[in-house]
Amino acid sequence: MLAHDIIRRPIITEKSMDQVADRKYTFEVAKGANKIEIKKAVEEIFKVEVERVTTMNYKGKPKRQGMHFGKRADWKKAVVKLTPGSKTIELFEA
């Protein structure tokens, strides 16, 4: 898997922006990616040093449009903590 296939998009919410002060950044990642692959992908894309990776799996919510039922896709979230000596990720700086 390529690094850009593993890291899908940044997750920018109030909670994730509060964690930036603690050098923690949140991303949506590929469901099949493990913590080692996520760490290598973030280090390669953003040229930073990663200390720890925490992952969470989410089930898709059921949705309805008229008479049709379905559900959103399942997805995986990763919170990446950078080392104290590492530079920050400019994508999250506002």
C-alpha cells in the first residue's frame, strides 16, 4: 500500500483541534492499515517523527432515504502523537 492510500483525510473537529496543542493529529485511514503502516505513512508524507499511534474502528450508521434503507461505510480513525523534537503538521495550523 502507498502512503497516500493509507492516510485518507485529516479529521478536523473541535476535539481534534484541541488535541493539536498536545501534538496529536487525527486522520481517517484505510480499514486494513495497521499501526506500523500508519506511522510510516505519516512520517513519509509529512516528514515528522511519530511517537505513538492509536486507532479506532467505527461502524457505519444506518440511513434511510424515503423507502430505501442502507448504511454508511465502516471506517477507521487514527490519532497520531508526534515526538517532542518533531516539527508540527502545517495542515492543522489555522
